[in-house]
Amino acid sequence: MSKGWILGHNEEDAAQNRVTLTKGETSDDYILFYQQTCDVPAIPYDFGRCDVVYRGESNEKIYRIQISSSWPPPSYIYTEGLLTNVGQVRIVSQWGERLYAIVRMYGKIIEDNSES
């Protein structure tokens, strides 16, 4: 059994209202814009929360948000900001459990208006 998992969310997933579990691969033409580790200790009788926000330059566009987590998996994940320069992720732990996850945001730097 795998020690963790990686959730990938990209523009195709958003269009089909789905998420994809991956082995962590990403397209070679995507740039890692941002990475943040969420390490929230267990809170008895409550949920742990981690909010991640990335505000990129105006010529950056986020195409992929990737969340890696260890056991136990989060109970709730919210992502927003695909195809924009501002990505947001909210992760909530299982009730009374520790939360450990790594959030990565990948995209492209747009040099002209052909991809906007």
C-alpha cells in the first residue's frame, strides 16, 4: 500500500467536475510556481485546517494544482484559481487527526495574449 497519494486538479478536471489521483508527474512545459507544506498537529475533538494562497504575476497562469498527503487523508479539499494567476487551496483534516500535505501549483508564463 502506498504511504500517501497525490491529487491532481487541472483545467480538464475542472471542466468535467472531477479530480485525478496521480503518481506526481506533470507536463514538462509547466513551471512550479509555488509549494507549501501544511503540517497541522492533531486537535482533539476538532478539525485541523490549512489555507494556501498563491498570488502570481499578471503574466502567470496556473494550469495544475497538486496536493500530496500522508495517512490519514484529508476530509475536505477545496481548490480554486485554475487558468488565473491566483490559486487557493483549503485542506481540512479528519476529525481529531493530524494534517500533513504538500501543495504545489504549476503553470506557464504567458509572453503574449495568444493563450489568454
